[in-house]
Amino acid sequence: MSTVLSFEGVHRHFGPHQVLRGLNLTVQQGQIYAFLGRNGAGKTTALRILMGFLAPHRGRATVLGVDSQALRPADRARIGYVGEGHLLDPTMRVKDVIAFERGTRATFRLDLAARAVQRCGLRLGQFVATLSRGQRAQLSLVLAVAAAPEVLVFDDPAMGLDVVMRREFLDAMIDLLADSGCAVLFSSHILTDVERIADRVGILHQGALLVDATMDDLRRRLRRCVVLGGPEPALGGAAQVLRRRVRQGATELLWLDPDARELARFAQEGRLQDLGTPTLEELFLDLTGIEPPGLLSESVREVARAQEVVQ
């Protein structure tokens, strides 16, 4: 697979505040990449740099092999973008918005847009001003995908939607992407949604990626355990402790690449309780939580080095 999107050592600051500290990330053709991080982690800044709306102070971002700062209209026609605000002209009807997009993009598929609008329960005669936030999100998604882009970039597109509208939006997203084959980079705060749709996950913290891995790798390589008193078992080999948390005489551990036989042996001896593979939400909280001591209580250099842990 070829690289479609990339960040190469991207740095960006706002005054004294360092937002991105050497961000490195690639998205391959046909891949759905979830870009995660706490509020203020730098996700929107990174996506604005990728789209050429903001310049990096060091490093560069590329889309379809073109430096983001040099994107031409012909290049942008190959990119679909949905921001978190879903900015649409409130004075236009749904059919007018579709007609406008069709007139500005030669690749726009009117047949796909018509089917998708019907599937989402939108009426062509509705004014945008009368649409709910969820309906505007769905319409923005339809417009982006119907243009048959080679790349889709979503900045937290389901933000602010209730549970029902978010599920409907996600189902529409899955349906529309099923046959597109395009690369997708999207940020999100809803980790259960991410687990349903993403092929690969990146977790951004303090301006660098802590995790850059496929969902399959995360499920295969990570384990959560509780040590009930006594010394912490040393699993040896390639095993690493990513997070350690002491609670009322017990120690919770997040392990990378533990040996399953060793885990079973220690469990039989009563030295630990194996909690199994963490969910994406548990992993996210373990790595980006504020409770010390843990991986993220270390210096920025340590955090940047941790980027290599799960790759």
C-alpha cells in the first residue's frame, strides 16, 4: 500500500505553548486511521496543518504526495474534508447544496448523493437552517463522500451528537465508505465508535504519538493485570510495563507483550489477577490519564520515546 497522508517531524507552537512536538504519522491507501487525544492535545491543529490552513514551524505534512502548504485547487478536489462545525449555508435547501457541490467538483456522484440523502431521511426541499445538528453532520458526510475523493479528513464529525444521532451518523459513514476504497483520517472523542470503524489508531499526547498501531495489534499485544500484594512479577523477555498504578495495596499494570504462559503461571500461584485485553477506552485512560505515577509522569523526552512502544 502507498502512503496517502503523512506528518514528518511536524512542530507547531502558539506563543510559548508547544502544541505539536515532532509529530510523525502516515496513513496508507484504503486505511481508516483514528486520531485520538484529549482536548487540547493538538488534533485540530494537526489536521489544519494537513489541510494547508495552518503552516508548521518545522517539518511538513503531505497529502497524496503534495506538500500541504502547496496544495492547488486540483489537489483539493481529490480531498474530502468535514470539520467539526459542519458549516453549511443556512439559506440553501438540501437540493441546492447538492447542486452547488456538483457544480464545483467534476467527480461528484449525484446518484450516490441522492441515495445517501434518502437513506439518512433528509428531504431535498428542507432548508439547511431547519436541519438538526445530526442531520447537518450527515449531509456534510454525504457531500464529502459523493465527490469521490481519494482522501477523507474528518475533524471530530460526530461531536455534539446524542447517542442515537451518533449511531446513525456512524452507520451512514460505514455504508458510504464501504465501497470507496479511499484513505480516511478522522479525530474522535467517542472511543467505542472508533473500535467499530478504525483499522489503525494513533493516540496524541503532549504533541507526540504515544501509540501508533492497528486495532489487531492492540488486542494481541496488550494486557491488564492486578498484582495482589507482594513483589511485582517479572515476566522477562520483551514484556514492558506501560502503566503502573497502586490502589489500596494492589498494583494495576498495563503490560505490553507479556508471555501468556508466564501470566497463567503467576495467576495459578495467586500472585496476580489477569484482567485480559484492555478496551480502547481503558488504554486511552491509562496512557493519557493525569494520575501519577505512570508513563506520562515522565519528561517529554520519555513520552516521545514511548511513541516507539506500540508500533
